[in-house]
Amino acid sequence: MNRKLKNTMGLILLLILVIAAGIVYNYIFQKNTIQEREAILAKLKAFNYQTSEITKQLEDLSQRANVLDSLLASRRFNIPYNLSSIKFFNFINNISSSFSPVTKLNVEYVDKLDEKDFTYYEYKITGNGEYNDIYKIIYSIEHSKELKKIKSITISNIVSADENKIPEFLVKTTIIADVYFAHNDRFSTKKLYENDLTALPQYDIFYPLIRNEIPPNNESLLDVQGAKLLALIPEGAFLSDVNGKTYLLWEGEQIYLGYLTKIDYENNIVKFIINKGGIIENITLTLEKETPLKPTQ
């Protein structure tokens, strides 16, 4: 065998060894890696990554998301996602911004508790004020869009006096309120629209029907008790009180504890209505006719 043939046979044998080593490396050592790459490639091929198709899919998904969001928004209550404990303080501040100056409230954070799939913050509201202000707090908590519930409440009446020592009949309350939130956004909307929290005025069940306290006549109004009707003129009625002080009044004008309700020119009378600590009185004054003088003989 000549030298040239030996070299050729050696190169062929080396090539066979290289090919065999490559096959062993690819199908034995790289088998798992190849399978992983093939699986990723199969997933990529399963989707069409053309721009037009992606845009269409995005529009369809956005439309479905808007439909679901509108359904959630139309519900009476929503449960927010990861709610801040500060938000309830802002809620109470906004509700109480229009309250009477005599209404005083204090809000205290109590605890953070879990209930099944939800978590809630617990707050304690204490204070006193006008009956309708306290009612609005209760109404707003129970009707707020973000789910809030009153766990317990106590209400009692108190009597205080203002700077003029006029009695004020107020309400004292202690409210335990729970504010719910979830750990996912399944129950919340992208943009929250608060419910109508307008609370219609209610009758104050704690206000006494009959009171011993009668407010003083600080405005020097006509006290109809003991008053006299002096004359009826087109501009109204001319009257005087027990001290001789004269007043010119017309229908609807305020007097001490009440109002002048009617001027009857035909029958020469005026009518009043007054409220004496819950006792309603109707008072009528008649114009006294002068007795004609008898001629002297």
C-alpha cells in the first residue's frame, strides 16, 4: 500500500470519528436541550405574530375587558383591590364637610381582619351632633360604592347649651364600621363612580315634643301675649306690645316664638301662631272699635 492511499484512509477514518462524536454529542448529551428548544419553537409556531393579527386580538380583548368592567361598575357595591387604610378617613372628612358646626366626630383605626376570601379594616366613630348629620354618616357608610358595613351602633340623646344659653338637643353615637377589600382585582373597576350619597332630611326622633326651655327674645320681636291691634292699614297691621312699643307687621312676618299668619281686613282681625316649647297656640287679635261719644245736652 502506497503512502498516498494510507493518508486517504486515515482522513476518511478521522472524518468518521468526528461525525460519530457529533452524533453522540447531539443525541445523547444535548438531547434534553434539543427537546426544550423544540417545545419552545412549537409554542411560538402556535401563535401568529403578524402585526395585524396581534392588533385585532388586542381590540377584541379590550372590548371584552370593557364589557366586564361595565358590568362590575353597574353593581351597587364594589370590593376594591388592596385598599389603603387612610381612604376611610378621607371619606368621612368629605361627608362631614357640610355638617353643622355643633357636630363633632372622631374616627379611630381599630384593626385589620380577615373574613373568608376578603380582608377588612375596622374603624370606631364616636361623636355627637345634630340628628340628621349622624343619620347622613350612617347612610353614607351603608350606601357607599366601595363595600362598607356598620357592625354595631349606639345612639342616645344629649342636651347642651350654646353661647346664648339656648338649649341644643343633640345625638351622641358610637359606630363600629368595617371597610372591605380584596387581594385581587376581580371585584373592582378601573374607574370608580361613587353612589349618590344624598340623604333626605329625617324627623328627629330624639327631639322633645314639649320643652321647658323658652328661648329669650334677643331680637326684640313683638310678643303677642298682651299685645293690642291698633289699626289695619294697606301696608299691614299696626300693633303695640304690653310695654307700649309699636310694630308694623305684614302677613308671614316673624314675631317672638311665631309668625303673623293672616290679616283679615273685612273682619278687622289678625291671626298669629306661636310655639311655646312644643305647645302650638293660635292667637287672634281684634281691632277694638271706638265707642262714639254721646252728645252733651
